[in-house]
Amino acid sequence: MAKLISSHGRVTSRLRHIRIEAGALTLDYQASAEQARDVACALTQLSSDLMVTVDDDVCCDLPRLPCAGLWS
């Protein structure tokens, strides 16, 4: 289920699950909706060998997207 993250008492964005697949490598992260969208767009333009999916299947044990601040 998507969650909301808040900053200074206000809602800023939903959390999304982003999966990045490259051959046998599969990476799963949680990221804000905007970050997940921007990363998915950038990676799919970078290489047709990458499969990137974004959905609402967010688990609390998923790590945060590395360097997420770069995608804010």
C-alpha cells in the first residue's frame, strides 16, 4: 500500500515501489512518487536493456532509493 511521507507536518508525496531489472540483477527500492517517476524515465531512456516498473506495492523493509535527493 502506498504511504504518505510528511515534512514539517504536511504531506509531500506518496511512497512508491520501484523495481529495476537488468538481466539477472533485480533491485527493489521505495521512493517518492516523483523520484520513482523521474528515475524510471531516465533509466529507460538510458538503456533498452533495463526494465523499470513503479507500483504501489511498498513494503516497509524496502531500502530507500540511493541518492534519492538527486531526483527531488
